[in-house]
Amino acid sequence: MLVVMKHGASREDIDRVADTIREMGYQAEPIPGRQRTAVGLVGNDGRVEDGRLLTLPGVLRVIHVSQPYKQVSREWKPDDTIFELANGVRVGGRDVVLIAGPCSVESEEQILRTARRVRAAGATILRGGAFKPRTSPYSFQGLGREGLELLALARQETGLAVVTEALDAEGVELVAEYGDIIQIGARNMQNYALLREAGRAGKPVLLKRGMSATIKELLLAAEYILLEGESRVILCERGVRSFDHHARNLLDLTAIPSVKELSHLPIIADPAHGTGRRDKVPPMARAAVAAGADGIMVEVHPDPASALSDGAQSLTPDQYDDLVVEVTAIARALGRSIARPAESAVAEG
């Protein structure tokens, strides 16, 4: 439920509504907007009496949120969620964020070399797996804490923000210590205990769509994170399973405008996992930006043929250079721009 305040409602009016909601036994969440403030009522069990709220000073109307997800929906928050990372990069809004790096952190030389190249091309966020959930237990599982330390070293040298995946509660704590964004992978999208843990960690969360998940299920998963207090959530379309074998997955580009219609959260695309083939990554990345994605996450490796994981879908640094030029032109044609770090972060990097 949303209590929409009148334009110009005073702080006292807003506080009175929030206090009344708490007196009724529910949680109150003020939601500032461009023109007016709304106060969200969390925990509505269907027994809330509108009349008590409608008669309060400064209240314009009460809206019942019809979606099963509440805080994630545009009914709850009409304006896009936009937030700034530690290096000054803004996620959401008119900016398109470029995220790039290897599937797995393999060595200091590999991650630093890759970070320098993607930073020079225009990326502002470095991806790299320290903990790798693999289909086969015999595949490379990541370097663990050592990998996180190497990602932090790359951030220190380049100024790139770091996003990396956490697999469990202990991993959330470690990623929050070393990284800037906690990634929840496709296999864990409905690991609700992990989602709650990530929502309490105090860092932005990148939530990937599950391999067979609907848009509704993705948004409900995000709701778990917001309920724990973390509003800085980035959704990621990374492809769903299909019956065809021409690509690793089916990159669902319709998810991008669909999510933007239903939710205020930013959504990015991962064409590497969405296709699983290097030659398919650039065209699908271009298409994702054209469809309105708030960013693209691409795997880049100095020598894909020797990569310990996902080499077949990783671009070379030169190929990534070309891709950035192409998506920059597409973004510009749509009146958007590629996200840049703050000047101070550039100087430090």
C-alpha cells in the first residue's frame, strides 16, 4: 500500500503518516519523488483500514499495490532507481554502464592486464569470479579469498569498481569486504536465505535471472533484498534455457523493456552467458543497449583460448575495444551516454 502525499506536504505531515503506520503495526518507508513524497506501508495483510490514513493532513490518496512484489514495483516507486558506486559511477537513469572482465580470476598478471585494458576501453566496473559455481565438480572453482584480494588490487590500480559473486553467507561477508557489488548468480536467484543475507550486507547487489525463471520470479527474488533494506539492486538478464542448440542460452531481450515497465530497478544484460559464443556477444550487446538496457556485462580475457572457464564466450581486449565504440554510438543515438567515473576516481586510478 502507498500513501501518496499532496504536493508541498510538510515534513511534519509525512512523519505523522509514518508514525500512524507504525502504530497500526506495520513498517513505514518514505519514498521521495520528483514532485511529491509517498509513504509505503510494508507488511499489509489485507486488514489495513484506509480511512485512518486518508484523514491525516497532507494525504492525497491511498493506492493498493496490485503486484505480488511491492517495493520493486513502479506502483511503489514511479521514478527510476539511480545510485552511485564508490568510484562515482552512476547506475540507472540515462547512463549505460559497461562491466567487463574475465569469467574467473586466474592470476595477478591476468586480472591486472585485463583490468587495464577494459578500463582504457571505457568500462567502469570490473567483473571476475573468485568463487565459481560450476556444473561439473571437477571444473575450476575459483581462487577464493586470494581472488578477492587480486580484484581489490586491480581496483586500487585502475579505479574500477568490482562486482563478484557470493555463493553463501560466508561469501557475502567476504565479497562485501573486498568488493563493491555483490553478485547473486543465476543458480542462486531463488536461494532466499542468501538473498536476505545480501540485502543486509550494506553493498549494492547484482541479481541475475535464473535459467528458467519468469520475470515475475526475478522481481519477487529482488523483493527479498529490498525487504532487508538494500534498495541498490541491479537486475541482470543473462539468458534462459531453450530447446535450441545454436547458443548456450536464449538471451531474452524482451525482459529489458518488460522489467522497465514493471519495476524502477535498473536492468543490465549479459550477452556472454546469454549466448555462450564469442561471435554472438557483440550483436546481442548492441541489441541490448538498443532495447534500453542500463548496462552490459561482457567477459574479456587476454587469451580466451587458455581461459580456465568460459573462454568460448570471452572477447579479446581488441574485440572489446571495437564493441565499446559500437555501443557508445547506439547509446548516443538514443540520447544516452556511457557511464563515466567521477573525476576524483579517474585521478586516483
